[in-house]
Amino acid sequence: MDEKDGAHLKDLLLRRRREMLDRLQGLETDWQALSAHDIEREEEAQKADLYSLFDQFEEQESQELADIEAALAKMVFGDYGLCEKCQEPVGRQRLELLPATHFCRKCAEELEEKLQKPPVLPPTV
């Protein structure tokens, strides 16, 4: 990866990190506002559902933010753009679409396939 490509991908990661931090801050503000409202009893279930959705969203955002931070650290150490499984370069197009990816397309597909298969249990006697 040349210097220009690296700078462009770093810019993508930094912009995405800023967007994520802004969104997490907005989510926290919304969550606090929701907590402050006195609501009717019948709305308690709706409030619980909203809390669950906020929690799931925050967890996903936090994971993506951690992936971005890891990618930025890899840039510093010079191993950004290498697949964590096979150590081969991740394609430029994949990095453009998923700048915080950990795996090349082939390894990502293998991992996804492995995660979707149910575990094979040994036969019982």
C-alpha cells in the first residue's frame, strides 16, 4: 500500500471514528432523556424495549469503535492491511469498503461459514 492510499484509508477511519463518537454521545443524551421521563404504566414495556434497543446499538457501536482503534494502531505499527488469519494483504477495494476489517475476503468468508455451521456432536452410545 502506498503512502497516498494509507493516508486516504486513515482519513476514512478517523472520519468514521468521529461519526461513531458523535453518535454514541447522542445516544447517551437520548438515553438520559428517556430515563428522566415519568411515564404511564402501560408505557413501561415500551420503555424497556427502547432500553434494550439502545443497549444493543451501543454495544455494536462500541465494537466498531474498538475495531477502528485497532486499525489505527496497526497503521502505527506497520501491519495495517494484512489479514489477521493468513497474513496476506487485504485487497484495496475491501479496505476501502471496510477500512477496519481484520480479515481478507477469503478468510472472512471461511470464518462466516464456520460460524454458521452447527457444531458436530460425537455420536452417543
